[in-house]
Amino acid sequence: MAATVKVWDPLVRIFHWSLVTSFAVAWFSADEIKNLHEIAGYCAAGLIGFRLIWGFVGPYYARFGQFVHGPDKTLQYLRDIPSGKAERYLGHNPAGGAMILALLGCMALLATTGYMQTTDAFWGVAWVQETHEILANTLLALVIAHVAGVVMASYHHRENLVRAMITGKKRFGTSSDIR
């Protein structure tokens, strides 16, 4: 058994799987169970608020400064994937960091437009409803891309990233890995 190192703390992992659950519940209850849909949306909003705070005060691998990279580094990482040259990161790789920002931003906007529809000022306003639906579909596309990226990185680096997000542990880094 390969040596492992703790990367993702329990709060990051609970956040991740709770947000997955909130989005799934909201998605499947959207047209059927309004109260459940709204509760799931409020849960997602609260989770996003927590993650924004934790991204600045949490442990090393939870912090935005550890995994958010500029566009040049992110694009170079994406260009290196097809050739198999993409480096292994002990935390999130640059593409994963960009995806986290996209998912958090889209979910925050989705929750905002959902909330707006419960207010007197925006109840029944077509552009708010349409924006909410577009954001929901965009978020679903981002989730699919995220899962594809996780599968690809898991294959490329020969490690189960889903298990790592459950246990918090990844294979111990080598000297060529980026911490």
C-alpha cells in the first residue's frame, strides 16, 4: 500500500458532498416540489458562503491561494494534458482550481436568482426565471465537465480522486509533484 498524505480537511469534504447533494436535490425537485427545491437552494447558498470564508482561513489545501492560478498557468496545464505532460499536483491542479471558481460562481448566481424569485420585486419576472434556468443548465454542464476532468486526472496520474475527496488522503507526493 502506497504511503498517503492528508490533503483535504473534513470541512472541505463535507462541503463538497453537501453541495453535490444540494444541487442534485434542487435539480430533481425543480418543477415538482417547490419547498424542497427552495430548501436545497438555501442550503447551497449557505454552503457557498462557508466555502468562501474557508477559502481564506482554512488549512493550506483549502485556501484559494493554494489552488487558484492565473490564466497562463491554467491554459498551459490544459495544453499539457493531451501529451501526458500535465504535472501532478498534491492539491487541486490549475484546471481544477479554475473549475472550483466557475462552480462556486455559477452556484452563487443560481442561488441569488432563485432567491430573487421569492421576493415581491422579482416574483414572476421573466428574465429572472430565464436566467435561473440558464444558470442551472450551465451548472449542470460544469458538473459534467468537472466529473470528466476528475476521471481524466485520475487515469493520467493513476490515483482515485473520488476516493481522495472521501478520505481526504492522496498518494504521497514525489519530488516532481507540485505541492
